[in-house]
Amino acid sequence: MVFATHMNVALKEAEAAGARGEVPVGAALALDGKVIARAGNRCRELNDPTAHAEVLVIREACKTLSKERLEGAELYVTLEPCPMCAAAISAARVARLYYGASDAKSGGVEQGPRVFEHAQCHHVPEVYSGIGATASKALLEAFFTARRSKP
Ligand SMILES: [Zn+2]
């Protein structure tokens, strides 16, 4: 099977999230090489601190498949998942996690709590980082620069 990245879909969702005034993070969930769910952050819109892109695509994919687990699924996220999302990714049994930029402030995968390294983490996905990281970082930097320059 030829590896096809769906990070471009996640980046489009991140851009759309930024345009809505949300922190520009996007995610896409693929099964058998096909994207079955895509989302950007919607915390502000939904008044929901758990409405991170990763949580939204996991919910949508589970609903679509009428399943509580996503065995074999691939998740593409533009930014390193936070601890909450890392726990959700593990609970959903996502097979492979691809993410873009690392997140020194809120990341929970390769820094901070390193959720997947805990003995209590019962499912550990394969993790590939740095995919589309430059584009992802540029989006975030532009968003926060614009927000800081507002009076
Ligand atoms: Zn998160």
C-alpha cells in the first residue's frame, strides 16, 4: 500500500478554525486510506473546552461507524495532542497518530505528561511527528500574533 498523508486535510481544517476565531488546530481521521471525519477546534463556538479537533473527529468517526473503537484508524493532527486528546486517542484505539508541530506549552505526547508512556495507558498508537510542522506552526504564529496586536 502506498502511504498517502492526509495532513493537508487537517491543515485546511486548522485554517478554517483560525478563520472562525478558534485556535487554528485541525484533524482528519482516516480508515483504509479514506478520510471519514475532519474537524477543527470549536471550543469557542460550542462553549466547550473539550471540543478539540481530535476529540471532534473521534466522536464523528465513532458515530459514523456506530463503534466505540477505531481499530486500524489513522489520525492526522496539525499540532501535538494535549493530554486529554492523547487519552482519547488511546481509548479510541487509534492505530497511528501523525502530527505536525510539537507543542511545548500544552503537548502531552512527546513532552509534558507523555501520556502514551504511562503503564496505565492500555493502548499506544504508533506516533509520527513533524509532518507538515512548518505550515502548522506558521498558522499558529500568525493567529497569535494577530490576536496580540488587537487593542
Ligand atoms: Zn486536545
